[in-house]
Amino acid sequence: LVVVLLAGLLLRLYGLTAESLWLDEATSLMLARMDVPTLIEWTSLDIHPPLYYTLLHFWIALGEGEAMVRGLSLLASVLALLVMYGLGRTLFDADTGLVAALLLAVAPFHIWYAQEARMYAWVTLLLSTSVLLALLAWQSQHIALWIGYVLVTAGALYTHYYAVFGILLENLFF
């Protein structure tokens, strides 16, 4: 698993700053530079909800270079590899979890969105975590897992409105 995570990280770091910020990324940065109440007011008129921009607002306190701004998505992408391992392990076994994490680690679109200062890597992480928590909560019936499921699922909805489709599929499955 450590090798898969390192490989996934290296693939996501390679070329991270090869291109300058493009329009949508610049918009993310513009919104993140606002104070939080203004950011939330602005996003209420936008097509994307405020959670990603709020996270980016606090993240850019570390720096506003291209690598740092995109680093928030990179972090979510690498964390999603761990969640994918957990999903495979929970549904099948540790070997399946490892193969699932490896497949996600080398998936071109997942790498692409890990290198973009947009919310897509975060909605992937949150929806995957939502499925994992739902599975674990279903199996164990621990209230803490159900609370985690609700919070993470709400976070997905506050990250991208299309998360509703993932949540609908998840509920159809269950």
C-alpha cells in the first residue's frame, strides 16, 4: 500500500506546475482570497457550492504559488487512494483493495483532476468516503459511523451539486 501511495503521489506531482493557472483555477483562487462570509455570498450566486472554496481559502495561507494552490486537490486525490483501498478491502479483501488503489493511482483522469485547483478531486474523495462509511456503518451499526456518513455526504453536496447523483446511486445500492 505504501508503494501504491508513493507511486500515486509521484504521478500527481509530475508536471504539477507545467502549465499556469487557467481561467477556472484563477476563479477558484479569486474566490478563496475573499473573506469567508463574502465567499459564501458569492458562491450562493455561482454554480458551485462553497465548501471547496472555503477549504482553499484556509489552504492558501500556506502560499499562493501554482503548486500550493493545486496541492489541495493533490492531497484529496492521494487520500482517495487510501479510501479506495478501504473500499476494496471492506467489500472483498486486502488484495482487492490494493488493486483498486493501484488502478485509481494510475487513472489518467484522477491524476488530471489532482493537478487542478478545482473541486473535483474533493468530491471524488468525499463520495468515496461516503460509500465506505455507509458500508462500515451498515455492517457494524455504530452510531459514530452513521454520523460520519451524514457529515461526509453533506460535505460532498457542499462541494459539488452533482454529488447528488453519486448519493442517489449509493442509496439505490443499499
